[in-house]
Amino acid sequence: MTERNRRSGEPKLPSSADGRPSGLDRRTLLKTGAGGVAGVSFAGCLEMAGMNGGSSDGPEPIKIGVLAPNPERDAIGQSIVRGAEVAVKELQNNDRIDGRDIELIVGDTNESPLEGRREYQRLTLEEDVDVTVGVFASEVLMNIIDDIAKQETLHLTSGAATTAASELVKNQYEDYKYHFRVGPNNDYDLGRMQMDFLDDMASDIGWNSIAVLAEDYDWTEKPWEVYQERLPEMDIDVAMERRYPAATDDFSEIYSEVADAEADAAFITTAHTGNSALSDWSNPRDRSEPQPFAFGGIHVPMQLPSYYELVDGACEYGVMQNSASKQSTRSETQAFIELYENQYDGESPVYTGYHAYDAVTLFANAVEESGTVDSTELVPVLEEFSFTGAAGTIEFYGSDHDFPHDLRYNASDPDPVYLQWQEDDDGTGVQEIIWPEAQATADYIAPPWL
């Protein structure tokens, strides 16, 4: 294997924030008349065939707003926009939505709560969209959640995982009922998923003793709570537990402790610090060979389909959770991947692309079934909906659940997958599915140096 690159830009998974600023009401703006909207900017409109719709004498197009971080240069944001574009193109090539054309309008949140709110207000107040989809950063979601309530416009999250939004739906249902999380699963269910994977797989893959590591960001707090609840009841030895500082970029000392504890694996929860954590495992600064333990868990950078090439194979044998994979055998997943790759010169989606595609397709199906784009009327329709999308079955927790309107996690038959980076015969990295068993495409391969 060639010498591996050490450091590259960190993908971000920001934490939740509790900003509650008030906002203009859409109805107030519309009441200002033509003079009040004369200066409206349409800079976010996509100039794609089939994306801007409707003849002047036909019905008004249905407008879908997409909120994504840096979609021109960030893989997460780009995949949100592209997933939505794939869905719109597919709908336009068929029966559109209820016989109406579709207009897709993009807002760049720039991973900033303030910019996210400005773009949300532009989409709802100026562009008058019928629904918004997207939002990756939990802090951005929490900074627009009051606006979602005020505008009474459906928002279908396809990226942010914080349960703070769903707790608002539970506690103030009439105000916040317009928020639904199409994916990924919320942060509490991510913790459950981690434990379910260990419960099913740890003994089979030789992870009988683990070092539990998590970067000290707000987004890891809920999973960490689940680890503390579940691990004492499981037949697995916890050799070490550590919430390490958010600024960590050298894991030498931490990994020395993991090795001294004789853990079989470092079981990690990371996004911001993932590249350094991976590099110091497979290509340590202070050792001539990789660390003496396996490596895996929630690792956002390793989810990227291009990651193997980006790090010169340094992620081989690493294990990560993901919403779906190019290796997925589900027909709906493969159909979406084919459409996506055909539309974007062979490039594969990251997880947010699956969820954005599902969000747009779900909205279209709900409108077709109900015959309306009115958000208040669509809420009960979505609450009862069961829909199979690119990332699996989409059903939402009910209003009496702890996390209403969040994507339901089915522990007995999970849709999300655990992947291992493996190398095929021609030296190409492949994200093989190793869990759940019903979706597995390969067996786990232990690192050969162990």
C-alpha cells in the first residue's frame, strides 16, 4: 500500500443550539403588495431543464426550497442538492406532482445558523416555497425551527440529527408540527444503533473488549447517554471510556491508553476529528505499524464514497455506520444510485443525498394522495405515511412518542447499515455491508496485523 496522506479538511457535524429569534410572518410580507416584492431575488433558482416550471397559462409550479451547506464545494451539501435534483427530474419525466411542474430553489446555509435563517426566510417569505427540505447542521435547524412554526410551512429535515427539534414537536405540537425528519435517524437512535450493532456483532468479529471514544461535541451527548445505559447490560468488556477534547488532532496518547488497556477495538463516535483519528490508527506517528486494535463506529468522513481514494487506502478495515451504500441490495437504493450516477458523471451520493431524494419523493407522494400542498392538511397525511425510499422505509414516530415526527428506527429490522472498507481484487476500495445480516454483502475482515 502506498504511503498515506495524513491530514485533510474535516467534514463537520455541528452540534445543536437553542437560538429562538422571532421572524417575519410570510402573510405579513405578502400583504405588502407588488411594491413589497418588486426587489425579490431569484438567485437561488436552478437553471436546469425541467427544474423551472409551468407555462404562463397553466397551473402555478410547486416550489421546493432546498437548504444545504456550501453545495458548490462541500460533499454533504452538494449531495443534498443533487439528491433533490434527481427526485425532481424523475418526477418531471413522469407525471410531475399532481400534474404541476416543479421549481427547485436552493439556499446555501454556509453551515451558519444566521445564514441558514436568512436563507430559510428568503425561501419562505420571498420565493413562497410550498415545502423546504435539507439542513445538515443541527445548530442551523434549531435556529430556523421557530421560523418553521411561524410560517406554518412543512420542513423535511435530511441531515441534522438533533432530538431538540422533535422535543419541541412533542411539547408544543400545534406550533412545531410542521417539522419532520426524513433522515438520518435522530441522535438518540444513532446511539441505539451503535449498541445494537455491538450486541449482534461484537463476539463474532472479536470485539470482546472495547475502548469507547467520542469527540466532545454536543452532537455526541445523546449517543453517549445510550452507551452508558446499555453497555453495563451487555456481554462486552469496556476497557476504557473517553470523551476527548473537541480540538484533538493527535491521538497518540489516547491510542497508547487503548493499547495498554488491551482493547480489541476503538469504538468511536466522530465527525470533526475523524480524519486525525483514522490516520493515527492506521499510520501512527510513533509506531512503525498500525495500532494493535480494530477501529470503527460512527465515523462521518469514512462514509464518503471517495474516502478510500482520498486517504490512499488508510481506511482499509475501518468500520462505519451509514444510511445506505452503493453495495446495498435494496432495489429502491440501487435505482436511486443509478439515476444519481447517470446525472452526475458517475459520482456517488453521500448519505444526505439519499435522504434529500426521499424527502422530495415523499412530499410528492403525499401531495398526490391528498390533492393539496397545504402544509397544515399534509401534516396528518405524513403522520400516517409508510413509504419505501432510497434509504429504506420511511415512517414517523407518532405525536405521543418521545421524538414525534422523527424517522422511526426499527431495531428488529434496521435500514441503516454498518460498512467496512475492504479492497477488491483490482485494488479499489469498496464499502461492504457487514450488518445487519439481512443486508450483508461480505463478512467482516480483521486487520491482518492483529
